[in-house]
Amino acid sequence: MSHPLWYTNHMMKMKNEEKHYYIELHAVGKKETTGWSGFDECCAHFSSVHKPATSEFVADMKEAIDFYWNQQKRHWLGYAVGKLFIQTGREDVSVMCPSYSEGHRSSPVYEEVK
């Protein structure tokens, strides 16, 4: 199925404006277990075309938080939301890095959103 040209142009523009973020989630209490009790923190990665602190951006972020919370809730009693970071670019990976042999030639660089 082909899309009209205006729709294709609109989707290309939105893809170019999409920015990548992650927000830290910290465990608040952990469930008792005899084995491994899960991670102490995790990063909820998401993408958004909206500016931070807008209701649409918060909805995108909340969707990512819910997704990662559903993975962690078997180990965590609750979570606290930490700092927000935005991808500002990419940096080359060293030949000595294990990911280089897997075909990854660069890794993302993130900065805290103030």
C-alpha cells in the first residue's frame, strides 16, 4: 500500500524531529527472595517528538515508565523516578570493545535534561 506524498513527507519530518530519551527508575523496597532479587535501578528508554514538560511528552514518558515497571515489579515494591537524559549524539566505539565485533561502530551519548 502506498501512502499519499503529503503523508510520507509528514512521517519523514516527524522521524527527523524524534529525539531519544531515558529516565532513571530506582527501586523503593525490594521483595524478599531466596535467589536473585532484581536490579536496584533501571533506565526507561523512549522516543518523543514533543518538547519536555508538555503533556504529550509526559504521556510518552509515562508509557515507557509503565513498560519498565511491569518488568521490575516482581522484584520491587515500588519505584522512584530519577533524572531525565536526552541523546545528544554518538561516539565511536574502540576496536577493543566487545560490541565492535558485533557490528556496533558507535554508541549514543546522553546528557541530563535540566
